[in-house]
Amino acid sequence: MRLLTTVAALRCYLNQRRWESNLKLSEELLLDEQTTWYPTEIGLVPTMGGLHQGHLSLIEKARQENSTVIVSIFVNPLQFGPNEDYQRYPRAIEQDQQLCEQAGVDAIFAPTPEEMGISPKNIQETQVTQVIPPSGMISSLCGRYRPGHFQGVATIVTKLFNLVQPDRAYFGQKDGQQLAIIKRLVADLNLPVEIVACPTVREVSGLALSSRNQYLTATEKEQATVLYKGLQQAEAAFRAGVRNSSQLIALVWAEIAKISTIYVEYIELVEPTTLMFLAKVEEEGMLAIAARLGSTRLIDNTILRDVYNGLRQPIIAIDGPAGAGKSTVARQVASELGLVYLDTGAMYRAITWLVLQTGIAINDECAITELASQCNIELTPSHNLETPVRVWINGNDVTQEIRTIEVTSQVSAIAAQSAVRKALVKQQQSWGKKGGLVAEGRDIGTHVFPDAEVKIFLTASVGERARRRQQDFTKQGQPEVSLEQLERDIAERDYKDSTRKISPLQKAADAVEVQTDGLTPSEVAAQIVNYYQDRLSHR
């Protein structure tokens, strides 16, 4: 791991990494049409240091999805007000280095304010060019109490994006207002970076992790848990059907009032993307809170979105190793529950059909990228398990056409183009907002739909998967392969899939593992359906 403190060193390092990546396009990056991930080069985790488990969860996510992970450590003077804690903000670069090295970070970028082209002054006093987000987003919530804060955040985050030029950048949901502003910044300035939001990490008590928690005494730490308890009270009421803002906020107030030493700055219900105040939750809302306990300012929030009250049908994400029967099971689950089977292979085939129809050369990536970004693919359920979805592209039903030899012979070349994958994953995630999907793959629950309501990790022993594959070969009339050879092949594939640097095969933390040895696909599907229905009954 490298520690870089200058812009020149950072640029040199990144140039080397990009050159090495282009040189090492190894077989672990070879993709097939069923794969739902695409390779990215660089992931950035912007921090102010004082790293804790919350930061490490961001790093872990970045490590899963990128070939190079950069952590920036910069206590940004522009986001501190004149009377705030800039001078005493936790700084522990040696400890941070150790944590980063253990977490598999490739390089830390830890510049001084002068190296970043700013003086150690707050945003009101500096002469640096500023990035100013929409006034409505920076004047509410924390913006009312920290004038200039979000201009300072936006200015430095933009500089970091320009310096690192990451494919993805990782931010925690705990700073919900910051997350919304950065997403808007990226969208408005057309910055070529994907913002990945990661769940809030909490202590066992429920207190959201923060570098500033170390300011708290033991007693204050215990008292601070009342913030999360208040949010939990509101969540419970929301699940019971309460949608009115004033009622939800009153529940939080009632809980926090039990601790007289807490000074509440605000408790507000806002739309998570625009930060506009909500009188009632129609689709989803962010219930956000800021409070002071002693000299420490604390923030927290929760997203209120009840998918079981018609706002979004659930998503079932099925991950697992090769040969575990994911595709067959996913088709059956979708059919039994009346959900759409997200046939990612059919999506790539549909794009390939369109490329062939329009006469674009298979190797003209720019033209294909433009086509993929503008096309409209629709999947509708079918009662036929062999073709469980009907596939439409730009209004054309291509369910049968995408299975032709011509499409089959070209789909791998199209699917290997990262821009195509990016466009299709974006469309899949857009569908995910409405829900009602059953999707399977190697990173469906960890990358494509990390907020899926039901996550299944389907697995089977190597011997069982080898036996099933041998049976498939026999049915297809293919030459016989010994079980021993198949077991070696599968074990090797498992090792490669689980150890690859980009998007490794792994079970999502909140996924239920289903061991399928000795079970038919119908029996496995029945288990998943039962689990799904049990989840519904307990919501």
C-alpha cells in the first residue's frame, strides 16, 4: 500500500495503475452473457480520517467492485465553520494507515490543505473557486446550522473526483443530506462517476458510528442511543401505517425527551433525493435528526419505505456459485409468485439483435454505447418456464428472434463491452425501483440490488454440482466427462470467482443460505417461496 501526499505522486500512481490494468486483461475479466457485473478500474472512498468500522464497510464494498481502491484522508477546512472543531477533529494517520492496509486499500491520498490549493480557512474566508449546490438543498437540515458547510464539501469532493477520476465513489447513508447533494452534484455536472450509497453502520447499542463519537463520555454514549431509539419508534409506526410527518416526528421527539441533556437542532421528514420537506410519505421519506450532547454534534437518519404497502413490490435476489441451479430456481420462483424473472442474458441478446438490425459493426463500441444508452427494453412475465419472459426492445417483441444462431454467435462480443453492461445494469436498477423482480447472478444481491428485500445465496457441494452438470451433458447429447474432471473444473471456478479482485463471489451479509444437495429445483423454489411469504407476514 502506498501513502501519497502530493497531487503529482497521486497522478503518477494512477497512471501506472491504469497502464498495468490495460496490460493485465486476464481471464478473470472475461465475461459471458449471463454475468451481471462489469469491471471498473478505480474506486474512491473519501474520508476525513479517524477511520472506524463505518469507513471500513465502505472500503470493503469498494474492494469488491474495483481493481484499485483509493482512500483519501483530508480534514477539509472549508466545511468547518469559524467556531467548529476543525483544530481538534480526530487525526490518527498512523492508525488509519494500518486499518487501510489490513482492509486491502491500494493507496491513501493524504494531502495538506496547501497541496489541495486552499488555505486552512473556512469557506467564508477562502478565495478558492467554490462549487455551490442548489440553495434549497444546502439551506435546510444541517445547512441551517452549518452555513457554508456543504459548499465546502462540494468543492473538495469535486476536486477529489477531478484528481482521482474514479469509476465509483463510496459514501455512507448516515450523512443523508451530504449523499443527496453529492448525487445531485454528479448529475448536474455530468461527472463520470457512480455514487455508491452504503448502509449506516451502528454500534451494538444502535448508535451510528462517527469519528466524533470519541468526544463522548461513557455516560453520553449511552444517552446518545436515544436518537436511534426515536427513529425506531417512528419506523414501527410507519410499518403500522402512519404516514403523516407530524405524527412520525412527534414519536421521535417523545423518545428523545427522556434525556434532558440532549439539545435537538432538528427532526425533519424529507424526500431523500431532493431534500424537500414532506407532509406525508407517499413513496419514500428520510427521517433525519441532528442533536448536540455536551460538545458533540450527532446526526442520524432512517429511510421510510414500506414495499409491502404497494409502494414497491419486493425484489428477490438469488446469488451463488456456478452450477447451483440459480437460473432454473429463479424461473420457478418468479412463476409461482407472479413476479418478473429478470433474464439478464435476454437483455444482452436484445441489444445484440438491435445492433445487428441497425447494421452497426460489432467492434464499434461508441455506436453501440449510444444505442444501449437510448434503447428501451421491457420484460413481461410468461407462463412458459422455458421462456419465462417476453422480451421487447423499442416496442419490438424479440422473444424468439434473440435465440437465433446469428444473435447467439455475437452476444458475447456485445456483452463484453463495459459501457453496454453499465447501461443495462442502470436499467435493471431503474426497474428495481418498482420491484416485482426475481433476479439471479453472482453479484445481484451485493451490487445490482443491494437493497433487495429478499436475498438468497444458493449453493451446493462441488460433488452435487458436478453430478448435475454431468446429467445436463447427457441430456444434451454432449461427450461424457468424468465426475472427477467436472469436480476439478468446478472447484477451480469457485476459487477464481471467490478470489477475483473485481466483484468476487460472496454471500451478502443479509442473505439466507440455501444448501440444495439432494433437493430438486421445485423443492428449492418452494423453500424460497415459503421464506418470502413468511417475510411478508411479519412486516
